[in-house]
Amino acid sequence: MTLLVQYTLIFASVLLLVALGGCFAERSGVINIGLEGIMVVGALGGALVMKFLPVTVGAPVMVLTTIVASALFGLLFSLLLAVAAINFKADQTITGTAMNMLATAGATVAVKAMNTAASGGNDVSSDIAYTQAKDLFIVRFGSFEFNWFMLVAVICLVAAYVVLYKTRFGLRLRACGEHPQAADSVGINVYKMRYAGVLISGLLGGLGGIVYITAGVSVWKFENGVAGFGFLALAVMIFGAWHPIKIALAALLFGFFRALGNVYSGFDFMMALNIPSVVYNMLPYIISLVVLAFTSKKSRAPKAEGIPYDKGSR
Amino acid sequence: MKKENNSLIRKDGFQTLLASLVCILGGIFVGYIALLIIEPSGALGAITAVLKSFFRYPGKLMLKYFGQTLVRTVPLLMCALSVLFAYKVGMFNIGVAGQYVAGACGCLYAALAWNLPWLPCLLIGMVMGALLGAASGLLKTKCNVNIVISGIMLNWITLYLTNLILGTVKSPSSPYTMSLMGTNPKALLPSLGLEALFNNEKSVTIAIPVALIMAVVVWVVLNKTKFGYELKATGNNYNAAKYAGMKENQNIILTMLIAGALAGMGAGLLFLTGIEDWETTISSVPAMGFNGIAVAFLGGLSPLGSILSAFFIQYITTGGGNVDLQVYCAQISSLISSLIIYLCAFVAFFKFFIQTRIRKSDEKKAAALKASEEGGEDK
């Protein structure tokens, strides 16, 4: 049972972080389909730190450096979307899809090159192992493993709420997603606001990436990307009606179904049902489709999302 | 002479071609830089290996690999047709990957579990893809679910289901499905003697001409029929199409159904050649569908352009396997194709740039002409 709670919380943290990222981008008016790729790149940044930073530096340094590295990697990668979508008015869906492909291909090439060079051609895998470093993120309370990332997710949730609803910046950001022309007419720089939205989404998405790959395992194969988790996070964001608090609740629900797949074998009654494990693997995706089918009808999506802002158009 | 040059660059098709070439060059250039970073000494050799692809082999072997490249181009082209068909109606069919998987599931199960001949197998594959496509279309029109999100969710659900279903017909000693050749040879597509052209490469079948015909059919449907016109109208302006009396929702579902059928057929045209078997332990959605997106956009969203771009993408993918695997990795070609699709997002801007330049030079010329006509005494 503790295990189920633990996994629910950690997967909910991933979904929360990435969905909040999506929320910032969309609230500013840019659809970020590339979150999946941003997660991969962020995960790569974090995993590199965890592999190469000696464990002797201690938990605080390790945790902080990993967080900074993955956030930074995610942020830099999201620039690809920002430049294409904001400056060049490119189709945001194509750009995002390209970023997802680019992230997995790029991370695979980079990690394979690293492993190949380090082993003199014997190891051509795309794996990064971080077994020892991972322990520094965990504080044990009895059988429950508290992960510092859970706290990070809660802090980001509070920060996101405050920024979006209690600051001038948040108000302006939301205005750009609803009616950029009106925002521009009162002197808000729409391009700047959209850049801010996309970069924040890159930061949070990158962070979500490292949390995801360290959630259940201590070796990650970068060829596999992040298995559609970025898109699950978008579903969480839609289900959460683009509002941080509701997103958090949605993330808990989806995190629970994702966690079931990891821990169902620990429950006698679930084993007795004799359901093949693939069903548990499919569960989060099925649930999200069903939930979206019932909630998308009255969507509260930001009005101007996905439409490039052109000063000259009416 | 200059005038002729000008008129060529004014053509939309030429601008698209030019833009695609720029995308390709950009992708290759960045890919080359990546190779340089990994290991400078062999980078030139590696990029040449990618670009030379099957041409690096001698005579007969080259024909064989050429044939195999064509065989693998077929599903890529079909996926691209699926993507561009849906795109004309304003739907971004990222679910093409899942529809492709569903097609593979349908045709292989029909061939291996029911021992059907190739035609029913292919049709079952198409129907499976079509059903999945229609599901996305229904979710969009009835429940307003974003087509990209539903597509991705269905991709993963289909992948897991396919592994489950095809797990019942897998070979006992490996994670792959049983080979068609050994279990049910009549499910293999007929070759009609085509393999003789490619040094008796067995996987060369009617799949290649069939895919080419499908590309032409898609072009005709989109450009020469009332149905195609309605689809494009719905894509351009949903409400205008609705008020003009077109059945907009029905059109969307029908489009997704056809798009799904095209992708499913693509899977059938690959797996029923026996060139490869389905790996039932595969843990990520096959890249075929996503590469189809790259092909469609690189081909300027035209069925005929997609034939060229599908061949090109498969050509460099084959080439990726040629690099020295002790130093580099085959994914360098996925890196190049993903860079190409990223650059494709800038095509609209690129064309706009060319058009602005043309207009400006026209204005300049007109102004100069005017000045020379009335201002003779000024100078």
C-alpha cells in the first residue's frame, strides 16, 4: 500500500510539473506539443549530472545541480519552439512534433557516442546508469521513500498558482493567450510574454523529465524517449482546465493509474484477477482518452492558443 | 533570359521544391556537424556513407539493396499519404503511427492465425487502420477531443494490444512473429516477376507499383473530385463549409477513416512481403508513422512530391546503417530526418520571404520604369 502511495505521488509529480509547463505555454498562446521532447532533453541533462558528479558531494549539492541541469537543458531546447513559433510564425504542431523526434534521435546519438567513446566501441547502448546518485534523492520514513522531487513539484505548484493569478506578469501572460491584440494595444509586448511562457514550459518540462526517468528505475535507455508521458501531461492539463490546482488533482488521478502498472503485482486480489500486465500498461492512456471524451466538450482552452501573433493582422 | 528565371521562381511548386531542398541541405549540414563533434576524423566518411546509401555496394548487391530500400519506401509513402490526406482537412494525423501498427496487427494475425491468402489479409489490415482512424475522427467531432492527443493515446493503446494479440502467433524461440514464408506462403504478396529486376530480391513485390498507384489515386481524389474539393473546403474554413451545406463532421470522420486505411494498408504492404516480422516485445511505437509525417511535409504535402521525399528519407535511413558502428550510430539518419522536419516548419516563412523579395523587385522595376519615362530631363 505504501508502495502504491509512493509511486502515485512520484508519477503525479512528473505529470504535475510537465502539465504546469504546458499550462504556461498555452496560457501565453503557444501550443507546446514538444513537451515530450523537452522531457527527454531535460532527463538527459539531469542524468549526465547524476552520472558524472561524484556521489561524495552530498545530497544537497547533487539534488540542486541535477535540478538546475535538467531545467536548463529543457529551457534551452524549448528555444527551438519559441524561435519557430513566435518569430517565424511556424505551425506549432509540426514544430512540436519535430522537436519530439529530434530530442529522442539527438539524445540517442549523444548517449551512444558517449558510451562508445568511453568503452572504445564495446558498449554501443543508449543507456545511462545513475544507481548511486539516485539514492541521494530519497529520504526513507519506514517503508515509504520520500523523494525530494515531490517537494519540488509542490513548490512549483504553489509558485505557478501565485505567478499566474497573483502577479502582474501572470495577468499579462494570460491576456496574451486570450486576446493578444488587446494585450498589445495596452502596451504589453506579446512576443516577450510568449517567449516567457514557452521558456517556463521548457524549464518545467525538463524538470519533469528527470523526475520521470528516476521514478522507478536506475538505468534509462534513451532510445525509448519517455513513452508518451509528455502527451499524458497534456491530457492532464486539459482535464485540469488549464488551472494549476485542478491540474494537481488531475495529476494525482492519472499518477494513480500509472502507479498501478508498477505495483499491481504486490496486491493479492489484483494478482488473483489474472489480468495481463499490458492492460495495466495501457490503463493511463485509456483513462485519459475516456476522461478527455467526457470533458473536452466544454473546453476552457485559452482563446488565442496555437495562432501565431501577427502585429499587422486584425 | 532573366525573365524566364523569374517566372520559374514565381511558380508555387518550384518554391516548394526549393524550400524542401534547403531543408534537406540544412538537415544534412547539422547532421554532419554532429558527426564532427563525435569524432572529427571519420565524419566525412560517415556522412558520405549515409548519403551514398546502397550505391556504395558493387553491381548485383547494389540492386538487391536498392530493391530493399524500395520495399521499405512503400509503407513510408503510404503513411505520408495518410498524413497529407488528413492534413488537407485540417487534421494533424499523428495517430498514423498507431494506424500503421493496427494494420500490421490485422494483416499478420489474419495471415498467421487464420491462414488467409494475401488479399484478405491486406484488406483486414486496412480495415483495422481505418477503424482506428475513424475512432480519432469520432472523438474529434462528437467529443471535441484534440486530434493530436487522442492520436497519441490510441498509438500506445494499439501498440500494447498488438503485442498482446500477435503474442499468440509468435515463434516459440524468439520474440518475433512466425515467418510468413514458413507458416503461410500464400499470404505473401505476389511479385509478378518484379524481383527479377532487383537481382532476385524476394521482398520486391506488387507492393511497389500498388503504392505508386495509391499516390496517384490520392492526388486525383484531392484535386479532381467533388469529394476532394469538399474536404479541402472543410479544412480551409470549417464554418464556411458548414454553411455551404457540406456535411463537415461526416467529412472529417470519413477523412480520418481513409487516412487510417492508407496507413493500415502501408503496414500490410510491408509485412506481407515477408521482409520482416513483428517484434512482440517492442516497447515504443515504431518510427514509421512519425517518419511519414516528415515525408509528407518534406514532399510539400503533395502526393507526388511525397513519392520523392519518401524515397529520400528511406534512402538516408538505409545509409544510416552504413556508418562505422564502432564510432558512430545508425540513429544519425533519424537525427537528420528529424532536423529536416523541424526545418519544414519554416517553409511557409521561406516562401513568404521569396514572394516578398519578388514583389519588392517588381515594385523597384516599376518605379525605375516610371522614373525613366517621366524624369528624362532630370538627369
